[in-house]
Amino acid sequence: MSRIGKLPITIPAGVTVTVSDENVVTVKGKEGELTQAVHPSIKINLYEGVMTFDMDETNDTVDAKQRHAFHGLYRALINNMVIGVSQGYEKQLELVGVGYRVSNQGNLLEFALGYTHPILIMLPSEIKVETKSERNQNPQIILKSCDKQLLGQVCAKIRTFRKPEPYKGKGVLFIGEQIRRKSGKSAGAK
């Protein structure tokens, strides 16, 4: 059995979890509502605020190895949903580079990243965005959501506009991220 799949999930106060007959889990909390379909080879037990996951050995739609993988996967996904609707997730990005700017109007982000044109991206309604542009500081983007998977996907998309490069360290990067720097041509010429 999966070590992750064996761990129980404690449901915090203010969060309601329902499991339908089709193995669809719905989690509601103060931050929002999320749903996840679970493979039929995994049984979900909900008892007095504790959720556990068991493998259905009689279900032969998948082999044992895949069933073990599903066991840990769905436990992790539903745990992320419970944390998301109770506390929420937050990612912070910063733009490092001369003339790099970002602004937002609602969920529409506008980037100036050194290209000849501005880059516009419309974020999903589940994500709350805030931008900071202070003097002598790199512009920052703060993204908040209850859906960890969607939040990570949006951050990855924003990062693709200008990936951090190792020579000058310019680009869109997470706050606190360390970029491995290269010395360039001048270090090799001896």
C-alpha cells in the first residue's frame, strides 16, 4: 500500500466534504468549493471528521501497481483540496529586469517584459491577483486561490513569458528562488 495513501485526512472545522455515489468528492469551505472525481478502484471512508482511503481489491479495471499509485494520488489531491478551501494557497512572483513592469485591471494582467508589444493574459475567475510596483523594488505579482493545481499552472504560464536566464538573472521568477549564475565568456578566456 502507498505510505501517503494510508494517512488519514482530518477535516478542519468549517469544511464540509461530501462523497457521491459516482465517487465524486466535493469539498466546501470559506475559500471556495472544489470537486474531484476519484477512480472506482479507490474507496473513500468518511467518519466523524476523518477521511481515509482504501483500495478495492475486487475492482480489476486496473492492475495492482496502478491501484497503489491511485491510492496515494487521490489522497494527496483531496488533501490539497481540504487545505485549499480552509486556508488557501498563495504564490508570489517577481519581475527582475530593467523596464519590466506588470499591472492589472481585475483579472487581466498586462506585462512589459522587453518585447516590442505588451503581453496580456486573462486569469481564471478562481484566482485573485494583486500587483505591487514600488520605487527601487522589483515589480511583484501575488496570486491567491483555493485550487493548488490551477494556481501552479497559471504561475508556470506566466513564467514562460520570460524565463529566468543564468547570465544576468533577468526574467520572471518566484520570490526567494535562487538562479544558478554562469560567468559568461569573460571567465573562460585565459
